Amino acid sequence: HGTLHVRGTVNGDVATWRGNVVVHDGGHITGNAWAIGGKVLLEGGTVDGDMRALDGDFHALERVPTALTGAAAVLHDGALALGWLVVLFAVGIGVLVLASPNLTAVGDGITRSFGRTFFAGLAAQFALLPVLILLVAALCLTVIGILLVPFAIVAYVLAAAGMVTLGYLAMAQLTGHALVGRSKGDETQRRANALQAMLVGLMLLMLPWLIASAMAWSPAGGLVMRTIALAVTWVAGSAGLGGALLSR
């Protein structure tokens, strides 16, 4: 933690930690001169051995955070699940306001044939990557197309995410309507009913994740519930994706 000034003879090695080694006129080091976190400076003196300056971050290594357990894990996973619920509901409000006919069309397709929409969504999942590769290959046939490849990839990913989200929200609304029913009143009542159904459906679809977060204290129980929650989400997302594609 300081600079060492050598003005005489040192028989052996010299090393400093976070400081310089300055060998002045008349100074002589018979061994090596090492400055860790500093520099070796010759100001008229000589060093018979090696001169090394090591620089970098020599702070103590930070402790790697361990996995959350117990109540901390429950709170963390619960906050994450509730956060996703709030985000999906906010997106659902936007879809109801801006794309309500599209949402209704997807829901009608799922209602007519759940199996057909599910397998259509399953096939779409397998086709997502090959279609993207074909799209990029087709664009690479021309110079202008090559320049558009990054934009096409981003647009493709956003379109796919939008279709999945639209389908998932349609599934949530259908699930909610199964419990709260459908309003036959005026436009305001129907919109309120659609919003209520969306919220109830999202809560039901997210319920397995909330239960999994409540069981985060138990590795085995949490794993089982996360598997169930993932399966429910995948089925709902697959059917919704198929309904969104078939409604186009």
C-alpha cells in the first residue's frame, strides 16, 4: 500500500502491493522487481532480474449468492408470478381496447374446435424456426434483402410473440366466460363483462404458478407444481397460437 524508493543495493527480490517500485540513481536490485497494482520505474538505477508490473482488479472476490430458500423463495417466486399476472392483465386491457374483434375471432375458433386449434398451434411451434430460416435465406438472394435480414428477424419474433400472446389472452377470456358467463346487455355491459372474464381467466391460468410459488420452500413439491403450471401454460398457449393462426 505504498511506493518503495530504492537508493541503495537490495540483495534479492523487491515487491510492492498497490504501489510503485522506483529505483533511483545508485539504486541496485540484484533480484526481481515486481509491482502488483503499480509500476516498476527506473530512474537511473538497475535491476538484474525481471521487472514485472501486474495490474487489474485485486479486490476480494464477491460471495456467489446462494439459491433462495424458505420464506425468501416463496416471496420471490410469488412476486414474480403476481408480476406476470399484472403484466398480462395490462396487455389484455390493451387488446380489448385496440383489437377486440381479433380477440373474439380467436376465441370463436378455439370454441369451435379446441383439438384443431391445439394441433395447429403444436405444428406452428415446430415450424417457427424452419420458416424463419427460409425467410432469411430468401432475403439473402438479393443485396437489398440482405440489408433487411436484421429487421425481418426482429419483425418475425415480434409477430410470433404477438400471436402467442393474443391466443393466450383469448384462452384466458374463454376460461373466464365459462365461470362468469356472457353479458347480453348494452355495449358498456359487454365490455365490462369481457374485462371481468379476462381477469378471472388470467387468475385461473396463473393459479398453478401461484401455488408453485407458495410451495417454493419445498424443492420436490415446488418442482411438481412448476411442472404442472408449465404444462397448463403450454397447452393454453398452444391452443391459443393455433386459434390465432387459423383466425387469420
